[in-house]
Amino acid sequence: MSWKERASWRAAGRGAIVTLLVAAVVLNAATISGGRYLAALSATALACGSALLAPRRWWPVAPFLITAATVWWGWPLLLLLSVALFDLSANRKARWAIGCAGVALSANLLGQPETSLWGGDRYGSTVLTPALAVAIGLWLGNRRRLVGALASQVQHLHIESELREEAARNAERSRIASEMHDVLAHRLSLIALHSGVLVSRSDELPGPVAERLALLRTASTEALTDLRDMLGALREDTVRTERTLTPVLRDVEDLVDEARDSGQHIEFTVLGDPGQVPTAHRLAVFRIVQEALTNARKHASGGEVTVHVDYQPPTTFAEIVNSPGTTAGTGTVESGYGLVGLRERVATLAGHLNAGPAGGGAWRVAALIPQPPQNSTER
């Protein structure tokens, strides 16, 4: 139910309660002094009820109007006064509520009207009713504000979580672009270098071939310049924000060896030739293993880690399973969004990444990335 629907139901319930109270005052007016005050008391009750249901900008008039009417008429208007006191207390105006209740009770006692608030023969101790209305108003108003604050905080945390996930995705995309910049720049540099060597020996080549080689060298040089212009700034931002950026095309075995040197117990198996899969696959596998080993070191220190990588067609597969830790972790605060970036990276390769409990307290991270046809595989 939306807040508009809740507000409409609240307004309808308030209107029904005030209508019933006004009707009760009219019925009581018929019994006071043989109905002598029926018209006057009924008109007063209608005026007080209308003030309680008036638009919010006119609402401050209601407590003072009902207080004055209660001073004059006494207990028949006590319940309408209680509604006004409840409204004041629920809206952080407890002092005004206590003041109105004090004025109504004291002035009614000094005036000694025929329907006194201090008489206990009809409703018992009616003087406690205003105090009860103030107490309930304070409690319900504080609860309403607390629930509103908690709902606002939950919404804020939800938005913050979405923003962090989006930031993690953007960071991973920037890292991928930076790595692709390094890889493509290397390959274009090789093309420009070898074509330049051949152009320098153009005298020994047929004219059309030399012409095509010159065009190839010019195109590769311009492509390299354009690539650096477009992605150079991105790479600088990535390196500046992540000083420990891993060099491109490092082998997973080197990463595992470093982890073993730091004290991790790792069982590592690899199938297939990494050189037969696209560079993007090797980078993805490296990042997945790196993140999984880091999380195992932080949250399951001392546990056994099994790393299995399979580069054999038709898919590239990586699986890391770590057992529960035997000692306390490093205590490093983890952002919790490393896996979000990995999922973004794997999704760009049309793959799937799963991470979750593996039973017995173990944790498993697995990624499956389809390989392109063999004739289009990047060597």
C-alpha cells in the first residue's frame, strides 16, 4: 500500500471517529437538563468537529476552540478535546496539549457549570482522560516518526547499495578497457614495427606491394595514436585509483605461487593451453582467481584452497573452492563489491559466474565463459 493510500485511509478513519463523537455529544445533549441545551450544545459539537476535520492550515484553531467549548460545556465535549490533545502531542506540541488540558480542567472547576469535568458519577474519573490522550499521542507520534526514519534509512541504504554496485561495474569496465588498451597497443605496435621494416626495404619489393605496406604502416600508426588518445586518459585514471594494478597477461601460476609464498595452502590444476584462448578470457580468469584467493585469505585464513582452470574448448572454466578457515582473518574491511565487478567482466564475455556456499562451511566461485570459434580465436 502506497503512502497516498495509507493517508486516505487514515483520513477516512479520523473522519468516522470524529463523526461518531459529534453524534455522541448530540445524544448526550438531549439528556442534559431535559434537552434544554440540545440546540446550543449540538451546534457547538458540530463546530468543534468541523474544526478537527478542517484543512491542515486551519488545524491550529481546533485545540483552542474545543478547549473554550469544554470549559463552558464540560464533560460532553471531553472526548473531542481528547482528540485535539492527541493531535497536539503526536505532532510534537506536548506543551500546548498540557496547557490546553490544564486550562480546560481548571477553568471548568472554577466556573462550576452544570456539566462539570470533575464529577465522577457518570464516567468515573474523567480528569484522567486528557492525560491519557496526551500520553498516547506522545507514544504514537514518536513511533510514527521512528518508523518513518527507519523507512527513510532503508531506502537510503538501498539507493547507496545500488550506487556502489554501479560504481563497481563501472570500475570493472574501466579496468577492462585499460587492459584492452595495453593489449591492442602492443599488437598495433608490432604491426607498425614490422610494416616499417618492410617499407624501409621497399626498393626490393614490387611497387604495388610497397605501396600497400606504406598504407598499412600509416593506418596502424594512426590507429595506435587514436587508441592512445581515446583510452590513455582512462588508463591513467585507473592506474591512479588502483596503484596495485596487476600487469596485463600475467599467468595464473605466478599468482598462485605468490599466494603460496604468503602462506596459503593451494592445490592448483590447469588443463589446456592458455595461449589458445582469447586474451580477454585469460584476463578474466586471472581476475577471478585473484579475487577468490584474496577473499579466502581474508575470511578463511588457514583453510585449504583448490584452484582448477580449464582452457580447453568449447569453454573456458575456472573454479576456486576454499574450506573454512582455521585461524582468524586479516581483519581487513571488505567492500563486498568485488564479485559484482567480476560478474560484469564475465557477462561482457557472454559467460556466467556463480559464487556461494559449497557445503560444510566451504565457499565456491566458478565461472564458465564460452569460447569463440577456433578460426576467430585471438592468438
